[in-house]
Amino acid sequence: MSSGIYLDPGNKGFREAIRSKIYVDKTGLIAFTNGCINTKEKYICVSRPRRFGKSMTLEMLAAYYSCGCDSRELFAGRKIEKDETFEEHLNKYAVIFLNMQQFLIEAEPGEMTDYLEREVLRELRQRYAGILGEQDRTLAAALRQIYAETGREFIFLIDEWDCVMRERPSLEDLQKRYLDLLRNLLKDQPYVALAYMTGILPVKKYGQHSALNMFWEYSMTDQFALEEYTGFTEEEVKGLCGTYGMDLIQTSHWYDGYRFRQFQHIYNPRSVVAAMKSHVLSNYWTSTETYEALKVYIDMDLNGLRSDIVQMLGNGRVKVNTRSFQNDMRNLVTKDDVLTLLIHLGYVAYDAEAEEAFIPNKEIIMEFENAMSVGGWQEVMRVLKASERLLSDTLLCDAQRVAEGLDQAHTEAASILTYNDENALSCAIGLAYYSARKDYKLIRELPTGHGFADIVFLPLPTSKKPALVIELKYDKNAMTAIRQIKDRHYTQALEGYSGEVLLVGINYDKEDRNKRHSCVIERMTLRSGV
């Protein structure tokens, strides 16, 4: 049986994937989808950011399920081959593969749904000429007729399912007709064995059209059983770093940071592959999306959104309610809506258990910096630009200059970020030391066995700079902070590190008329094993 355009598209895409220079085996996902076939869990909606391998996953599923090809050799030696369900479903189904982006681009304005039905029906009539003929009917009616006469079940693989909501946000009539098409095509239809669709956004919440609620949602706010297939795991990246001679710690610094309940380290897969192939750690995000997309959203100062962005830039976390988001890019009413959208776009990571958002890694930090550099964030940009000098003064142990630099940073950012407790002070200090992230891994509240060190800057493997242990005080004094570092042995938490350490005590006195910082810096040396 020859491969079709939409019907049984074959295994060419997956064949190209496994023949590529870098291929990470994610076929274990198939065991999960096999378990969903012809169950109440057979409707699966997986939403992830661009460059997180959604289309490649669909090509893998098409190669495995499609009865239009023989894919046994492609899965030989892969994880799924060892699963007990491998033989049962291999190349046993008719597959309908729909890339919604293609239909949106090719159709006349507003005619996407009609165009989609015509195109797929044309191919079905060619395959099932003796059953369908040329009479007019809907796509769903044609598939019901095929099922009634042949018993043939279909697996639906839908890519870019949400492109209508993302790219035609003002065309509500088109969106409604599109959602009606999906609902009629998939819901409660006897011919559906499995429906697996992917996009950036979860299923649209849209009045009565929430009838698409038959889909089980796996999104960046909670991937549930699909966590390890969302991106590359730490073990997978460790293996790639070993193969390609790259440093795992620095690779983590650039591309790690997406965290879920079980898998605490999920990496951006496309960027990792690009870094391995080029042997260069860099920002590969911009090769597929420009920073203007981010700027549009962070410039919306809804309910103090700017303050939250600044806190996250300072390596802080912010609480976010993801449940009010309407799963589109138009109805953004609160800052929680914007932050939730940024989570789905991959610009912000999310801790589902703590319900907190944060910026995941250096690559994304650079995207924020690019977006802020073109206006509207002048105060923050001045703090970021001054951070190089602040780090230099710290390494010189010039406590007076450090205190003055923090005073200036506070003055610049005061219109956005309010000092009201040690947590806010910690975020502000993290922002003031922004440039240190080129050479350091910043850790807030590092467990020490005797409490938590407020901020630790641990030098990256290529850095020759000393470690920094920073303790913050609010309305006390800087020497108290230094004594706490020593008395509670915070430096013992720097396991495996040997070399020079700077102990930095910082206090902010709210009652001081000039609202100044004070600072004390001391040097010490850690020997290996101490």
C-alpha cells in the first residue's frame, strides 16, 4: 500500500530522524499511547513550546501505527521493541495525519475548515472508492461509513492544532467553526481508536466549545505521565555530553530548568542538539523565534507584572494561578494569564507543586534581556549594565563600593521592585549581580545542614573566580550576616569545591533616612574535603 498525503503518510519522517547525527530514543512514549487505544483515555492533547520535538513525536507515531508501511526495522533495538504491546499495534491502523498549519496557510481567508474537509475527503475517496463514491458528505460521515462497512479504526495525529487561535486570534467565527469540526470529527465517533494532537496551547476554553474536554491535557503546567518525553532528561544530556565532549554543568546552565513533579531536570532538546553538533554553547532560541514575541507580553504591566518579571530576573520565583487562563493569546486579563502564556511558550518554567513561575536558564535570560533592551525597561537595563562593575568591586573586596553599587541599583529599580522583606531583597541582589551568571551558577537558599545560605554564586568549571556566599539582612547589620555564615558553617554546603571563597554580608536598613545598604566582605580558603 502506497503512502498518502494525509492518510497513512508512511515512515519517511521517522526514518530521517533516526538517521540524523543525533537521535535520542523516545520510543518509550509509544507504550503509553498503546495503553490509551480504545479506552476513555484515547484523546490526548500534548502542548509544548516550539523546538520541543512535537512534530518529531508525531512522525514516530505515524511510522509505528500506520498500516501503509512496514516499520519493524526502524524500531529494532529501540526501547519500545522490548515492550509487551509492541507487536500488538505495530502497523495495524489507518492513520490520518493533519498538520493544521498547512491548511491555515493554503486555504482562502476564513475557509480553512472547508478546505481541510475537501482535501482529506479527496484522498479517502481514492482509497475507499467502492464505499464512498463522489456524493457530498462531511468528513465525519465518510469515516463512519468506512467503519460501518470495513470495521477499520483510525488513529488521528494532529500537529499545530492551536494555530488558528494563535495566528488568527481575532477571527472568532473561524475559531468556532474549527472547534466544531474537531468536535464532530473526534468526539464519540466509533472509528476513533486514538487521537493524539499537539500544539503550543492547551485545548481552548470557549463557552460551549469546552466540549473538547474529552481530551486529556499534558501541558507545560503539568505533563503528568509524559514528563520524560517533554524534552531531554538529565541522563540523556549527560550521555550526549560524554559523546560530544561537552561539559554537563555548563550545558545545564544554558538549557536546563524545566521542572516537573518527577523529572526535575528537563532540557530544551533542540538547543542541546545544536550545541552538541556545533560544540558551542549559545542562544539557539533566536534561530526559531525573535524576541519581539516576548516583548509584547512582558510590556503588559497587568497587576504588577513588571515587578514579577524583575523578581524572576533576580533568580526569584513568583506565585501564579494558571487556572484562569483561557488558552489563547487574546484574552489576557490578569498578570497570571500572561505568566501562564509565557509558561506555555517556554519563556518561563513552572513548579506545579509550589505553583511558582521562574526563568529556567541562561538561554531564556538572554531572550528577556534582548526584549527589554529595546525600550520601556530603562531602569532595569541600567541595573544590568552596572552589574559588571558590582561584581568586580565584590571580587576586589571593596565593601564600600559594593554598598554604593547596591544603593544605586535600588534607586534604579525602586519604581518596579519594592523592598519589603528579605525575599524581595534577595531578588534585588540577584538582579544587581546579573552579569555574574556568565561565570557562576546562582543558587538561592542553598541548604547547608544548619539553615539556608541566602545566595551562593558557585563558579562554573571554566571560571577561575572565587565562590561567593552572600547572607542578607533586613534592618539589622552586615556583620551579623557574616557571623551567621561562619557560625552555621554555610561554606560546608559547597561540596566538592576547593579554593577561595568570599563571604559577603549585606544589610538594608529601611529606617535609615537615606535607605542605604551596608556591606562586609571577608576572604577564606576551602580545601578539598573540608
